[in-house]
Amino acid sequence: MKKLILGMAIVASAFAFAQKGDVNAKLQATNKEAMDAYNAKNYAVAAPKFVEIYDLLKANGQDNKIYMYYAGLSHALANNNDPAIKIYTDLVNSGFTGVETTYTAKEKKSGQIVPLDKTTWELMKKILTIQILKQSSLQV
């Protein structure tokens, strides 16, 4: 797994859920520590940092179990089998599959595809549906 794509996900999660400054700073610092440890192959240090990231996000309303998966992976790579097995068992029992949905939209002016959080995507979808319904009722 190449560098986990984790850095972008953490930063996006923090901004998408409008974390307060101190929580956001803590989240970014913990993410940096986790990624630095993981990239240095210091998996025993990375594992608890991924758990800490999960806990910080969960405390602010985002239950993103992918960070627990990364913690389990780090434990397994550090040959800490008991914690890895416990984390993976908990993930399986919770129904975690690792499948994630990505929400995007295309900007009209630039044509660029932009990532969105689910709430924003749902809102934009409702607004577009209402606009289409209004246009079709005007044409009748």
C-alpha cells in the first residue's frame, strides 16, 4: 500500500466537519506523527496514532473506521498480532468492508471535478432536483 493516501483524507475530514481550531490542530499533528511513523516503517508507533485519529474524529461526529483498519494494519506489520486480530475482529463484527463512497461534482465554469462531503452533495442534489422540477412545470 503506497503511503496510504491518508494525509489527504485526514485534512479533508477535518475541514468537511468544521472542526474547532484546537481539535483540527491536534488532528493534523496526530496525522503527521502517524504518517511519519508509518512511512519510516515504525509501525508500533503508527498504530496507536491511527487509533487516536479515529477517536478524535469519532468524538466530533465522524465514525470513520478506515483509521482503525490502518491501526490494525500497522499492528500486523509490527508483528503485534493480538491487537491486530482484536481490531480486525471488531471491524468485521461492526460490518466494516472498507468500501467508501466518493462524492464529486463538476463545476460549470471551469469544468473541474471537485470532491464534496456527503451532506453538501445531498444538498446540491436536492437543489438541482427542485430546479429541474420548476423548469419542467414552467414549460407545461
